[in-house]
Amino acid sequence: MAVPLEKREIVFVERCKGVNGLEKVVLREVRGCSAEVYLYGGQVTSWKNEHGEELLFVSSKATFKPPKAIRGGIPICFPQFSNLGPLEPHGFVRNRFWSIDDDPPPFATTSPNKAFVDLILKLSDEDFKIWPHRYEFRLRITLGPGGDLMLTSRIRNMNTDGKSFPFTFAYHTYFSVTDISEVRVEGLETIDYLDNLKNRERFTEQGDAITFESELDRIYLSTPTKIAILDHERKRTFVLRKDGLPDAVVWNPWDRKAKAMADFGDEEYKQMLCVEAACVEKPITLKPGEEWRGRLEISVVPSSYCSGQLDPRRALQSG
């Protein structure tokens, strides 16, 4: 006899093996939503709603083989975003093995959430050779009772030589969409951006929304704390709320670049969009002992309709 869902014992946090035997943590909530986090990269690779629908994009060609980064989910870019510096693109924490932090320092706010995991990464001797700063990176990933996904990063300067260090940062989130040509991003109207396809020349967003008909790679500057991604075909809207992350990167590789990436399917650009909460234009500088915090919360709401058109203001004004 089937046990009613409300009577089943929910395992909120489960450690198990994932692809290629890599260790992962599965977070579950009572309504049936879930998230998966690989210790390799400290990376969220799955986020599903209560219907079991996948909300994040991971390429079918993603390798899950260190030292290659996992293509999709939510890679973390630190201490360098993209190629804006001497390190490998997007820094190195996305291809390091993190540890579960069994004794994290307390958070300022206590919440009733049960489905969360605390991870920690400390600088290794190998990494010190390429980036000579000591740091402690704590990451809490939480799945809320309503299915919201929250990532909170706390980075502390642990240098004992008195040196500050600067860094740039991004949650490189890959969203799963039905058809990129039917997607619009709202909340970035009239915002200045750097166009990575034009040598980071600065422009101002002129449209009432960002739509996609060719490759797009932009860093929007000093953005609002809330951004919406409207998936017209699925009548679904992703809402991003961010704190400590003033910039937002919007990226879709389109067909030519998709074909050039070995770990990305030729046609997969149609089913994905990266909108990344980031701090890129003005690097964060931490003095010894100082801590920075950057938080991302993503949720899904049904898209509202008005005269057959998506109502863009509804998602941005609520909450």
C-alpha cells in the first residue's frame, strides 16, 4: 500500500555518490522539490520543483571528470570572473574538492529550513603558488520549504602577513528554458552594461526587456536586487534576488560558440540561459580578518498573462 506523501519520512539531507562516483549531497523538502550539490566545485547541479521538473541546465556533454569544471548548474567563479586577471578563466574554486563544514559559525538569521548543507574550502599549498592569499570560503546551500534555492557565500581573508586581497565573483547560474527565442529578461531596463562581444565597450540597455536572437554576453552594472527571467512557453518565471552582488551577467553562446565547446551540445543553447549574480566591475577588497558575504535566492512563479502578453511587472513587484 502506498504511503501518503505527508506521512512519509523525509530525508532532508542525504550524502551519496553521483556521476563517476563523485560525492554529492541531495537536499529534499516536504512538497517534493529537491536540489543536488557536488562537493567537486561546491556546485549545485540540479534543482527540481515539486513536479520533478528540472529548473537548471546541465549539458548532456558535461564531463564530471576533474579537473574539468562541470558545464551547467551553478558554478562558482572566484577569485576571478572570466579572464579579467592572471588566473584561469573563472578562477579555481569550481574545480576543487570542497568539504562539508560540520561546525559552521552561526548565521545572523536563524530559519526553520531543514534542507541545507554547509561547505567549506580553504586555500591549498598548490593554489597558494598561483594565488598567494589565504582565505576561508564558506558556502551554505539551502532548499526552502516552498522550493526556493538559496546560496550564501562567506569569504574571509585569513592572511597573516597583513595583506589585503581583491577578488571578483559570480554565481554562474545556468537556467533551463523551453526555447531561448521565447525568453525575456526583465529588471535590467536602462542599465549600463559592458558588451563582452565588443571588447567590453559600455552601452545602455535600450529595450524594455532583453530578448535573444543571437549570441549575447553582457555584464550589467549596478543592477537592481531583483531580476526576472520569463519563459513564455512554459508560462514560468524565475525570480532572482541578490545581495552583495551589484552586477548581473547575461549569456547565451548561440549556435557558433555552442559548436566550439566540447562539453556542450550543438543545439543546447536553445534550452539554456545564464543570468549570473556577480561582482565584476569593481572588485571586492578584503583586509585581513574581514569577511564578505554574497547571497543569491532563486524562486519560480507562474507567469502572469495580460491580453495575451506576459505581464513583466507582476513578478518584479511581488515580494
